[in-house]
Amino acid sequence: MLLELDDHATAVAQARAAGRRRAFTVNAVRVLLVVAVLGSWELAATYWIDPFYYSKPSAIWDRLVDWFTTGTSQGSIWTQIAYTLEEALIGFVLGSVGGVVLGIVLGRSRFLSDVCAPFIKAANAIPRIILASLFVIWFGLGMSSKVATAFILVFFAVFFNAFQGAREVDRNLVNNARILGASRTAVLRTIVVPSATSWILASLHSAFGFAIIGAIVGEYSGADKGLGLLINHAQGTFDSAGIYAGMIIITVIALLAEWLLTLLERRLLRWRPPVAANEARI
Amino acid sequence: MPTQAEPDGPAIELRDATKRFRSSSGGVHTAVRNLDLAVRAGEFVAVVGPTGCGKSTTLSLVSGLEPPSAGEVLVHGRPVDGIPAGVGYMFQNDAVLPWRTVLDNVAAGPRYRGVAKREARERARDWVGRVGLGGFESYYPHQLSGGMRKRVALAQTLVNEPSILLMDEPFSALDVQTRGLMQDELLRLWAGDDPLGKGGGAAVVFVTHDLEEAVVLGDRVVVMTAGPATVKASFDVPLKRPRDAEEIRLTPEFLEIYREVWESLREEVQITRERSAGNAA
């Protein structure tokens, strides 16, 4: 009996050790890959290709250090980041709220969705990035034109998922709630919204990326501050290292946002079986 | 289960009820035709019929989820318009909310009916215990087995103390042993504190395609025709209560009534089989 217990403990320990070893190997290979890519780029740019066009990792690193220590051509880097982030966040919040509300309303009303279907299809077919130029004319060079661009990109991404989520609510659940005594608003609040939540959360992941794209493209079309302006300026002065540096900053911001959203998702979707959650993380 | 049923008059009455649906191909599909059925307060009626004949539609007429196309549906003597008070409905598929714990699932009914949160949870806790899930209050449905989820659904329905209980093949997805256990459990809960096991007063309409289940549970077995459904025959089940769902199948009385009902049901099953064979060909 005791022996069996011992056996079990050893088996568990062995399984854990094997798991750790595997994780270590995976991480080690990842680091090697990064070193290999950056190293060959650095070497190539030093000996063969022209770093004026392609830049090189060390130059990009120097540019980043320079931006964060002495500031950019447009002023402090933190001001630029804060400005872009503010635009993206406002656009993200407004677009998500609008998309969720309209998506659920249309998803629950056959009549409204039938009426609006062709218009929504048409609106979705518009290359929305072009609207950024229009918004600059409408709202000027300030923050509101960028917020509008971010909003329009986020809105459609979230809207379609919320719409689909509200449509695919299990009829059984709705009928059951009605029998149990739920009013129309109670059905909406306790059945439709929670059912659509996993759809909506899935769309929020890509939506924050869209919000940043919207803000940057908006700044690109004309702005007095922001990361998009910084990149545009780098382009204007043939500063390829600056473009890469801007790209890296935006990537880091997007990854941080993604991480926060994953935390939120895990909190809201606690009830889901863990297998599905694992798949979702990959 | 206490009853709010009026002393005289049936708890449920369908008079010449017909239900048609528009089918997706543009035609009209008649699910229920000229159905007459009355269920007394406190009576346990099992409805059997071939698969897909329109048994479930009958339940949705009584529950008020679907209005009849013709004829009348009365609950406690009043025409059904919307969902009548005192109706509980257990669906064939799981209808528990996956994002709520067992306790909050069971508390849903009272909450919808305006009971304060604390009070609703108190009632829910009581019922979770009564269906044998004490200790699982904070589990989510995906952490439970199929049989346990059925218990949650049962508690969710019974916590509202329905005077009319509609059940649509609730145990059909369970394995045989769990099904027997749930049948016993249902009979026990339906009987409430009544030592004779005759039921505390809720009228039950239990739809199933399993004749054995129908005879084990019902005071009366109603046989439906192959679709469109209408009542073909009704048999009183002379088996004494309280019944042991698993033991009673072995008695000669059980076999006798089973054989009698099966004679009637067989023809309808045959018709359904021939039709589906015709469709497949």
C-alpha cells in the first residue's frame, strides 16, 4: 500500500520533471531562433546589403534608446505614446459599446435585421481605411478624426460578432427562461448577453489591434502628435530605423493590450470547460 | 409540491386543438390535429407515440410557448394566452445555463419571479439538497455528469412549485441505469410527503417514446397516432404506488398492461417506420 503510494509520488514527480524539461527546450529553441534571425540580419546589413534601406538591429536599438532618453523629433516619446493610446482607447471603447449594443439589438430583432441587412453589407464592403482621409476633413487634425477612424474599424469588427452571438442563442435556453418566469428584458440580460459574451470577447482581441491601426492611420493622414506622425516623419527623412522602432513600440502596446484582454476573458468565461479555454489561448 | 389547482375541472384541457407550422419549403406541416386531452389535477399522464409524431408540440401548446392554430387549450379552466401561472417545463435537451453555478441555476426561477436574492438562494439550496446535489452548489454544469445536470434541471423546475409539470423526454439522453434512478427520483419528488406515493397534487404530462418508462411512471398512458398527432387510445395503469421504478418492471401486472398498450402503439410505430423508409427510398 505504502509502496503503491510511493510509486504514485515518483510517477507524478517524473511527469513534472518531463514537463519542465519540455518547456525549457521550447523556450531555448525560441531564443535561438530570435538570435539567429537578428544575428544574420545584423551581419548581412554590416557586410552585404545597404543599411540605409534595410537598417539593422543595432541601429534600431540605438534609435529606441535615443527616443526614450533624449526624446524624438516631435518631443517626448511618452507624449506620442500617450496620445496614440488615448485615441485608440477612446475609439475602442466607443466602437465596442456601439457594436455590442447594435449587434445585440439587430441580432434579436428579425424585422430590423432584415431591413438593415443590405446596408450593413454595403457598409462593410467600404474600404474603411479611406474614411480616415474624410475624417481629417470633417474633424480636423486633432484627436477626434483619429478616434473616428479607430471607432469605425472597431465598430464593424465587434458588431458582426455580437450580431452572430445574439442570433445563435440556444432557443432552448430562452424558452426555459420564459417558462421559469423571465420577462423580455430578463431574457436579454440573463440569457442573450451572457451567450453572446464569448463571441464578443473573441472579437475584442482583434478589435484593439484595429483601434491602434485606426489611430495610426489617422495620424498618418495628418496630425500634430502621435506614433503615426513619428513613423510618417521617419518615412519622410528616409529613416528606416525610425520606422522599425515605431513598429516595435506599437507591437509591444498591442501585446500588452492582448494580455489584459486575455485576463478579462478568463475572468468572464470562468464557467467554460477548461479544454475550450486552452484551445482559445493558442 | 403544493397545488394551486381549482378543485373541480381538469388542470389541463385541450379541445380539438390543431397546430400547423409553415415548413421551410413553403408548405404547411400539421404537427397536431384535432387533439382532445384532459388531465386532472394531481394526475400523472404519460404520453407515448412514435418518434417525431408531435408529442412535444402538444406540450408547447399547453406551456403557452406556441399558440394553437385552431381549437382551445385551457389551463386551470382558463384559455392559454402567454405562459400560464404554475407551469413547469423540463426540456429534452439541457436547458441549464452553462455560465451559472448549480445554485444560481436553481435560483433563476424565483429570481425571475421577483424574489429577493437571499431568499431565492435559500429556496434553491433547499431544492439542490432535495434532488441529491448537496455539496455541488458552486459547481458549473460542465463539471457535472449528464444525470446530475438533469437533477439541476429538475430542481430548477420544481423550485417554482408548479401545479402543472410538463416533461419532454427529459431522461432520453441518459444511460439506462441513470434513467431508472432518475425515474425513481422523479416519482419520489412528485409524491412529496405523501406516504401513499400518490402525488402532492401536481398534474404531470410526461412525453416519452419509451413505453416502459411510460408504464412505470404514469397513472394513465395516452397513445398518440403517427404524425399529425392525435389521441389514439388511453389506458389506465392499475399499478399501485409508491412504485419502485426498477423493480416494478419485473411484475406480471406490469407486463400485462405493457402488452395491452403495446398492441395499440405498435401500429403507429409501424406506420412511422414505413413512412421514413419511403422517404429514404
